[in-house]
Amino acid sequence: MTDIQEIFKKANVAVITGGASGIGLAAAKYFAKLGMSVAIADLGRDRLAAARAELEAIAGVDQIMAVETDVAHKEQLEALERAVLQHFGRVHVLMNNAGIGPETSIFSPQAGWDNILGVNLMGVINGTRVFGPGMLAHGKPGLIINTGSKQGITTPPGNPAYNVSKAGVKVFTEALQHELRNTAGAKIAAHLLIPGFVFTGLTKGDRQEKPAGAWTPEQTVDFMVESIKRGDFYILCPDNDVQRPTDERRMLWAAGDIIENRPPLSRWHPDYADKFKAFLEKKD
């Protein structure tokens, strides 16, 4: 179990990619209210400036950094690390949260695939590989939190590039935590954040008001922190429409496609619609 009192505390440093809005900004505000120094990275100078102003109002000018960074490019993450270390000295919390979700299909243009995999997957991998060695070296307790997705586990049809990227984040973060817990002297732990339906710029589309079924980014961050306190690696978030038992049944069914030798994505196969419905409603 992680003693977050030793990590989420005054004078410690958090770096958050995708930190100018949504879950990333909500996490940055949470950490800033605890007295932590916070560096947010994102694209869009105006968005970054607005987010920085909100954070400075909480923590003060000296405790906040905002660095325009494209996480798809490792050299920009390396520049971000240099800037953070120069300003704050060390990093205790890394939240690889940046994500995009333009629609793709198997044979849609290459640019869409490259963008999603570059940001959602390689941004997490390179962010970890850039910041992780220094976090281990300074010897203080810390966390690496990677933002995944339920779509990386149940892989519904509709946006294969996004699903592939988030499935990769799951596999990478599992391997990361395994390596960390088997590294002598390591005081860094990894966690996989798996949001539910959260009303953010990525999900809202043309909607101006939060749907009743969605959580706010702040609710998601509160749940994330409570899950880390419990020592949960998989931070499987509910929302106002879908509770954990439903998520669990959906994930079990997805794994069952292999075990039962069903067609892939059988949950959406017409021959299995009734069977899935009965499985979902089954009470163990």
C-alpha cells in the first residue's frame, strides 16, 4: 500500500502531461492545493496560459510551471524534464495523461494512426523512460500514473487506433510496475488510471453541458487518490451510468472470447447478443 502522505505533500513536485484541461488540470489543482509544486505540459499557448493562471491562484507563481510540449516527440519530453529539474530540482509524481481521440478505422489515413499512437502510447512510454530514471535515482517515494481507458481492455469497435494505444498503455504500465517492484531500493510505484465516462474536451463533442451519466474530472481525481491510498494498481473508475460490477462483467466477457473460442468482439456480434445480455445480468 502506498503511503501517499509521503508523496502528495508540500514541496514535492508533480509533472502532468495533458495538464491544461480535463483530468490533467483537475489533478494539477488537487496537487497544488496540497502545496505541491506543479508542472503542466500541453499544447496550445492560450490554453496553457489560462490553466497556469488558475494554478497560480491556488499555489503562487513560484510553484507552477507550464511548458508547451508535444509528448509524441521524445526530445520535447527531454526538454521538459530539463526545465522541471532546473526549476524544481526533482520529480516525485509523473502523470502521463496526455491523450487524443480522433476517429479512425483500420484503413483510415496514416496520419490519424500516427498521431494517436504517438501521443497516447509513445507519450506514455517516453514520458516514463525520460523521467523514471531520475525519479528512481533521487531515492524518495514517488508515483508514475498512466492514463489508460476501458477501451484498451474491452476494445469496442469504432476507433481501433485509440483502442490499440490504450491497450498498449495497459500492457506497458503492468510491465513497469512489475519491474519497479523487483528493483532493489526502488521507492517508485506505478498505477493505471482507467477512467469511466468523464466530461472533458476529449469526450464532450458538441455538448456544452455535462451529461447526467458522466463524472467530472474532479470526481475522477478524487477516486484516483482514494484508490492509490488503498494500494490499487488498476484504478477502475465508475461513472453515473456504469458501476464496477458491469465493467467487470464486460471485461470478463472480453477475456472469454479467447477462452471460449468465440469470434473477436463477440459482445457486438449478432449471434451472441442474447448470450452476452444473459451473462451481463447473471448474478454470481
